[in-house]
Amino acid sequence: MLFIAIIAVAALVLVVASFVVLRRSDDTLTVDRIEPSDVVTVDDVAPKVQPVEEREEPRPTFADRLGTARQALGGLLGGVFSGRIEPATWDALEEALIRADVGVTTSLDVIETVRSQASDRDVTDSADLRELVKTELVKRLEGFDRSLHSGSADGPAVWLFVGVNGVGKTTTIGKLARRQRDQGQSVLLAAGDTFRAAAAEQLTMWAERSDVPIVRGGEGADPSSVVFDAVESANARKVDLVLADTAGRLQNKTNLMEELSKVRRVAEKGAGSVTETLLVLDATTGQNGLSQAKVFAEAVDVTGVVLTKLDGSAKGGIVVAIHCELGVPVKLVGLGEGINDLVEFDPTAFVDALMG
């Protein structure tokens, strides 16, 4: 009987212990369960994230970073700028400019102008042609407004960024957010590219890196509504500037025009005002980039171009083609992958670095 009693007590202890363990397990699950109302949004997190400590690097110069384009053009020019001027000199110069992606029409126009100047000044030594060509190229790049406009103090200014996928839109926005914040402006990012899965995540990383807030929607959400919400959030926070990403799909011209027009229209429905529409182009694509630019220029009122990857391009002449054929200024250029490698475009420094 004693033995049976002991077994019964032991069994009771085991049952009680199991109940306690299960209750504690259930308590743990209850504590760890996150209710939907408690989910923290990205918009709340981004301003509180400590920015990554980054060593301050000097901004790159055109002379330092245009080695690829300079070497390519130098190879094309060959012996053009040596010896006496002959008919073959003009043919070689024309070919070099066209192959450097200055564009056929612009190259022919430059050659005609320089040839006339050389005749008027009785220039016979081709070594003197270099300065004439450089002066003419700089002249064609000047006379444009390259400032980035922030609008009035009545509400947030909105800068829309457009361009096909892969040109560096998201990275450009991230670098510019850091730059404008360092210059004293408050900045908010809008993840308006809701069709590319990684776009919002990539922009969120830049928001954290630059210590600025971001507004984003779910994958496939209406880009216009995301941008509108971002502008309203910026207005409520008294933020100066909204940098808005847009989808980079180039399915056909009609869809592109409709989507970008809608984004711009909706962005100005509230307190915001679109003061810049910046087209981001990849310099390494040359004339293909110029073709893209023409499509986007028809779809939306482009106020300026951001030319990325110029440091790695052998086709630096695309800068001249953009100005002459589109009539739109290159406002910023990417001269590297660092956060400080997005710099203002300087016509004289560019031409000097390109032609030596």
C-alpha cells in the first residue's frame, strides 16, 4: 500500500509540473506576441537610427576621376593636335567627337564653328586647335541654371527622381539626402518605386545611413499615394525637402507619361510643391542614355540631369550631347561610389579634365 501511495504522489507531482511548464510556455508566447497596433513603422524608426560613422573624405575632382574618358578620347584624337592642319585633321577630329558620344549633329556643328574660327584667326598649327575646341565645348555647356531649387517656406519642396532601373536613382537620392541634411535642410524620403521589390529596402538603408525619416508603402502600392503621404508627413513635421523615388519601368511611352504625370500632379495636391524633376542617367550607356532622356523629357518636365558613373565611362561626350540636344543642364555628376562622390557639374573643370 505504501508503495502504491508513493507512485500516486509521484504521478500527481508530474501532472502539476507539466501544467506549470505549459502555463509558463503559454505565458511566454503571450508576452512575445506582437499585436498589429504595436508594430513600429519605418517612418518612426528611421529618424531614431544612429547614423553610420563615416570618415569625412574630400570631394573628388574631375581631373582625378575622368581618367577613363580622358584616356579614351586621347586615344581617339591620336595625332590630331600635332603637325599642320590638313583636311584629314578635321575628319579625325569629327570622328573622335562622335565616337566619344558628343553626338553626330553636335560634333558637326562644333567642327564647323572651330574650322571657321581657325580660318578667321589664320590658325595653321593643329596644336592650337585644342584650345579652340575646348573653348567651344565650354561655351556650349554654359548658360544653364544648375542650382537645385527648394521653393518657398509655405510647405515642403519636392524633388522627383526619374529614370530607368539600374541607373543609380536610389543611391543618388541617398547621397543627396545626406548632402542636403549636412547643409542644414531637414529631409524626408519617399519610396515611390513600389514595383521593384528591393527599392524600398535599399532606400530605407540610405534613410538610416543619413539619419532621415522615410515614408514607404507595400509592394505594388500606388506610387502617387506614397508620395502624397510623404509630402503630408513632411508638412506635419515641418520638413523642408522631400526626395521622392519613382518606378523605373520603361514599358512604353504612354504608360510612362501617365504614371509620372500622375505622381507629379498628386505630389502638389497638398502642401508640397515640386521644384525639381531630376532625370538620373548612367554615363556608361552613352547614346542609349540620351535616347532614354528624350523619352522621359517627353513624359515629364525635366529640370535637370544627374549623370552617374561618369568616373567609369569612356563616353564623357554624352554630357555635351545632353545639353545641346535636350537643352537640359547636367546639375550633378557621380564620380565614385562614396557618399561624398556626388558633385556639382562644372563645365570648365569637366572639359579641362576630358581633353587635358
